[in-house]
Amino acid sequence: MKGIYTFLLVCFFCFTATFAQTSKGFLVGTVADPNGAIIPSANITITNTATGAVRTTVSQSNGSYRFDAIDPGTYNLTISATGFVDSRSENIVVASAQTAEVNLQLAVSGG
């Protein structure tokens, strides 16, 4: 009987560790044009203003993007796509175990 209690105790600790909070944050958003049409395959770059660390991703077919497991801090975000003017958002605060959301519209390029 003692063995079953040990087993259950180990399972309990494994289960609770799985749901422990993370020290990392998340940054999500959507890229669209001025009419609200989504922009897939846009290049998205975030830069940590304190460390200079850079991460990149590409918007999905529905215009969304997501950065997981970001160190807490302040970030600058740049989005570019063919046929559009680059857009920049600065001083985005990403907190531990929180999700920051930045939705941006890209203006159509004149040339």
C-alpha cells in the first residue's frame, strides 16, 4: 500500500510542475492593410531594447503572428511586406507570464 501512496505523490508533483507559471512572456498580433484586409507572409522583427536581442517570424495566412517565450522587457517591433510601407511600434512592454498584443496596419506603398 505504501508504494501506491509514493506513486500518487510523485504524480501529484509532476502534475503541478506542468502547470507552473512561466517567467517568459508572449507577443501576438495581426497585420492588415488600411482596409482591414489581412497581410500574410509579412516579416516581423522584435528587438529587445536593453539587450539588442533580435527575433523574427512571418505572419500566418490569417495575418496573425506570435512570439512565444520572450524574456520580459521592452521591445521595438518592425513589420515589412512587399508592396507596403514598413511599420514600426516602439516601447512594447512584455511582462512575465503575460501576453502583449500589437495589431498594425501597413500602408500601401506608392511605388
